[in-house]
Amino acid sequence: MYIFNTTFMIDDAIVEDWKQWMSRNYIPTMKDLVKSIRVELYEVMAVVEEGNTNYSCQMQVTNPADLDTINKYNAILINNAKGTFGEKCMTFSSILNEVKVG
């Protein structure tokens, strides 16, 4: 299993608007593009910066080729978020590969 993780650092003043954007734009777009995707959104419990809340959007796929699609459209959607929210929405992404032990 592969996970494409995007961590969002969101200014607390726009959290509700950002959640609506995620539920109306980001998540549905990813689900439309990659049919076998599983998308989960988590709040990161560690406080990194006062006045912000961090969220982790994890998109799980089994086909590594799907990561290219996710990566391409993630960049487009993040650009859209920057246009909407500006500096109140900061992100970084990483790709994880499941390691089986034992």
C-alpha cells in the first residue's frame, strides 16, 4: 500500500471555510480521478504554531502509478487553495510506502 500524504497548516480563522473546500473540491476531485483511492483526513494533535491547526490528508492506493496522478492534481488543487486562502493555508506532501514486518 502507498500513501500520498499532504499536511495542511491552516490559520484558525479560516478552518471552517477550508474544511468546506476540502469536502467540496479536494477530496471529491481525488476520488473522481483515482477510483480505488481511500481518502482520510486527520487533525494533527501536536501544536506546531499557535493560531494554526494542522491536518493530514492521507490518500491510500495500491497501484504506484496512481501516485503520479495524485501528485499532478494535488499540485493543481493546492494552487487553487493558495488562490483562495493565501498564506493562511500552507502545505507539504510526502509519499509513503507500507513496510511489512514480522
